[in-house]
Amino acid sequence: MEQEVIVQISNKLKSIRKEKNLTLQEVADRAGVTKGLISQIENSRTIPSLLVLIQIVKALETGLDEFFNDLNFYGKEGRILVQRSEQYVKFEKEASSGYEYSRIFTKKINACTIDIVLLEIQPGAERDFVQIDAFEYKYLIDGTVTYVFRDQTIELRQGDSILFDGRIEHNPVNSGSSSAKMLVVYFFEE
């Protein structure tokens, strides 16, 4: 996974440099490093320190937020994130009594349209695998649901949640004997 991230960073640096029609030497001069170092980083032969990486990103006149936005730090498995209810992080939003917040997921996804729906799946309900051009967040309100993907199966219980790239073929199956209900949030990229 670490090598995958390094390759993503290298490719993105090279892509931005070429897109802006900058030479290795121009970027090196702006970042205060050598042309050879820039070449080694772009070809994944060396890992820059954080300070050097920041200098290079600034030399490319790209914001740090913009640069890191599309990078996948979770490897191939990062397109499906499961959060069990016992893993939710409790926090205090403001000084109060009797209000309990639990952070379920914090994930930056490109500018998007959000669609929020309530889904109820009856026992024995069937359908084929589906795909949707959106990230999908599901919070299981009641029941049990098995999420079937082509290469893995994930069992969710009441209170669990899942976030995944909807372009992965998937099928939620009610694995219980009563109705399953979940809150669904679709994040459509613009």
C-alpha cells in the first residue's frame, strides 16, 4: 500500500508539471532543490521528505488541499470503509448537557451533490448486482444486511455503517427474518 501511495504522488507531480509546461529545472529552481531530485521523485525512485514535497507542490502553484484531494491512502481496499458502531468516536460539539455526538465518518469527497434516502429491504427480497456513479454511505437503523461485492461479503448489524464507491458492483441482502431499514446518502461527483 505504501508503494502505491508513493507512485500516486510521483505520477501526480509529473502530471501537474507537464500540464503547466514546466521543465524539471524550473520546478527544481522554484522549490530550492536539484533537478535530479525532482526526476527521482517523479520516477518513484526516492521518497521526498514532507517539507520537500510541500515545496514542490507550492512550486507547481497548486494548493496542498487540491494536490492531496484525489490521492487514495487506503490502497485497493480503501474504496469500501466499514465502521462498526462500537468504533464511533464520541465528541463534544459545544458546552451542553444531555447532547451526545458520535462521529461516524469524516471523508473528503470531491464537490458533489448529495441525495439522502431511507431504504427498507424485506426478508427474501432479491435483485441483481448494481452500480451507481456515486459514493454510497449506509447507516443500518434496524435489522441485519449482508453487503455482497464480487470479491467480498460484509455483514452489517444495527448501528453499523459502510461507505464505498458505488461503481463497485454490489448487492445488499436482508440476512435477517424481519425488515431491515437503513439511511442511505449518495454523493454524486460533479
